[in-house]
Amino acid sequence: MALNQAEVLMQEKPDSSLNILEQIDPDNLSRRKDKAKYALLYSQALDKNYFDKTNDSLILVAINYYQEHGTEREKMLAYYYLGRVQYNAHAYQNAIISFLQAEEYALHAGDYLYCGLIYRNISDIYNDTYNTAEELKYAQKAYDCFCQADASLHKDYALLALGIAYGNASDRTKEKELLEQTIVLAQERCDTALWGACLSSYALCHEIIRDYRKAKESILAIKNRLMLPIDHSDWSTLAHCYVQENKTDSVDFCLNEAWHSAATSADSAKISLRIYWIEKIRNNPQKALNALEYCNDFQITVSRQMLQQSVITTQRDHFRSRADAATYKLKANHRLGIIVILSICLFAGAVIFWLYRRIQRKNTEIERYMNIASDIQDVLQSKNTEMSHLVTQLFHEKFELIDSLGCTYYERRDTPNEQIAIYNEVKRAIQNLGTDKQTKSELERIVNLCNEDILKKIRAQIPEIKMADYDLFCYLCAGFSYRAISIFMQTKIDNVYNRKSRLKMLIGNSAAASKEIFLQNIR
């Protein structure tokens, strides 16, 4: 199946996995289980191939199914990739909650690799929201988990993130120590991407402590030794280093390159901060003031966004009570109309949720009954096959008896022993039902097959039944007459009646669960 093939390739060849999934039409998937698996795998493949999806409609298909039917790992993955989508959409509050739910399942499953990925994402959220204490806390947790999972590549990048987090927390000594440790690892592994990222952070660290020579050397090493492109932050740091050397042309060139590589307002703010330092050194107070005002405007915008999305409050409320996080206290001056509208909305939401849950339960019940029906069909098919075989066998046995009598008649025809021979042959066939073990065993099998294992049940439920009573019960269930039974059991017909009465009394006084069924078959 294509879904299974895509799942196998996901870790080693995510691009091939994405190609397979893009050829699948989800509308052709009939089972909810397959639709959920497709939604999860496709969301995972997009993320691994660096497509930053911001619409959560697809991954919610997996969430809705795995909440009730998924394993710990499936729930973990579903909530993790929901968090990734929400993070891409900058919905940090929702992303924090999704990652914490994924963490719960990851810990239950003992999956330290995904624990590390979850903590790394939470650390990134705190970095984006300028909460340095929480960023450092989760960067450390991510590194510890990657160490437990023995994920060397993730561990190296987590060490870099941990160094950056210490830098954001203004611990320059620890930052330098971790960055230098990561640079050594990158050199040993010949990982130029990691090496370049470390040198960029290393340059920024030395710029802040005013070691401009080392800052400049680090950036030039990225550009000239590793032959890697440098970003707006590196260009502006390089400009700051050149202004210390009074190289005006180099400063203007680097600032121009920085502006060309800036993509967001945050990038522009970082460049403006460097311009402030540069123009201050150049003794251009007006340009320095303009740059500082731009940085101030950006900081006000960020503060406003932080007030709208308080991640710390979300996390605290999540741990205290998810229900409390969704409620708020109405102010005394709220008008009655607002309260009524809110109440109606809440009631409508509850009704919709109840209907949704009811539909889910009905769908689950329908699936269960369909599975039961399928099982019954398989059993009936098996029974029909066995019955067909039995009918064929009885057909051959019946004509085998007639053939035997015909042969006897042919051999003794027109002889004095003709009647005696036929009589003896018939007598032998009948007495086999009473004395021959193979014949009796075959009769028991037929009776069990046609009467839902009634002989097995009476043996199990009335273990004290005698062999003679058991044989009588078998003959009665087979529908033989009392005369035939008297021949099979080699006794008088009156004894058959008496034994039947004692058998009914034995069954009636027993505690057998199938007592009524037993009695119905011997009336």
C-alpha cells in the first residue's frame, strides 16, 4: 500500500515520501483510519521538506481520529505536527498547548527524540516572544533529551541553540564555552552548515563584548573559508567591525548588503540597531536618533503583540486547569445583553459539540457492527463449506451402503443363502452404529455440526453423564426411532423408554446452562 511505503521512507527520504503522498487522492480513501494516516503522513512530509504550512484543516483530520483510536505514538505525532502548523501561523498560545499535549504522549511512549523536538520548538517560541528564561530552560531540556536518545546530529544543533539561549540571557562566559564546543564538533564532523551557524553566533557574541577583531574574523571565515552566504545580521556586524577601523567604504558596502538580505521587520530592526552604534561612532547624531527611533517603534510593536499573546499565562493556565484557561471573569459593568449573547454562544457550542460527539460515537458503533457482520459472514462461509463437504460425504456413504447390498445380492442371487446374506449385511451396517467406534465418532460429528456442538456441550456441562446415557442422547438428537435405538444399544425397547426418562431427570436436575436445549432435543 502506498501509505505504508510513504511511512517507511519518511525518515531517510522525506522527499520521496512526499512524492508518493502527492499521487494519492484522499477522496479515494474510504476508511477513516486511512484518511487519518494520510493526513498525518502528508503533514509530516511537508514539514520535513521545509514547507511551512499554516492551515490546520488537514492535520485536524488525524487529531479527530487518533484522539479515540490512536496509539500513544500516533497521538504524539498528530499533536506535534498540529503544533508545528500553529507555530508557522504564529499562533503561539495554541502551539504551546499542542506541544505540551504531544509531550505528554511522548513521555508515556518513552520517545526521547520527539521529546527533544517538542522542547526545541517550545524554546523557539520563547525566543520569538523574547522570554529568555523559558527559552534557556527548554533549550536545556531539548539538549538533555537528544543526549538520552543518542541523536548526534540533533544533539549538536541543540548545543548551539543552548549556547544562543545563554547569550540571550546575557551569560557571555557560558555562551562562548558552548559555542566553542560546538565549533569543535562541527569541524570533527565536517558539518559546514553547523560550523557556519556557530561562527555567526560567535561573531555576535564578540561584537557585544567589543572584541571586534574576533567578530570580524568569524564572519570572514564563514564567507571566505567555508564559502557560505552570510545574512543581514552578519553583514551589519561586519559593518560595525569596519567602523572601528574607520573604513567608511566597507561600512557602507556592508550596510547596503545587509538591507538587501533583510526579509522581515525584525531583520530591519537589528540592522537599525547597528546603524545607531555606527552613526554614534561617526558622530552623526541625527542618523543615530532616526535608527534608534525605528528600533523603539519595533520594540513597541513587539510589546503590543506580546500583550496579545501571553505564552507564559497560557502555559501556567494549561497546567492548572484547561477549563480555567477558557473562562474569564465578567466585569461588573458589562451589559446584560452581552452576557445573554455569550451564554447563547456557549450553549450553541455545547450543543454542537454534543452532536459532534454523538455522530462520532454512532460512526464508531457502525464500524463495530460492520466488523461483526464481516466476522459472521466468514463464519457462515466456513460453516457452509463444512456442510457442503458433509452432504457430499453422506451422499457417497449412502450409495456405498446400497452398492454393498447390491453386490451381496448379485453374488448370492438365485441361491439358498440369498436372504440370509442380505439380512446379515443389513444387520452389520445397523450394528456398526452401536458398536463400531469410527461409525459412532462420525455420527457424533454430524450431530454436533447440525446442532451447534450439542454433544460437546453436554459432556462439558454434565461431566457425570454415563457413556450409555451419552450414546442414547446422541441417537435421540440424530432423530432415530426407539426401535432403531433398541437395535443399536442391543436392548429391549422398554429399556430405551426407561433410560430416556432417567436421562431427562438427570438433565432436569443438573445446573447445565444449556439444560432447556438438551431437553428440547430428546422430547
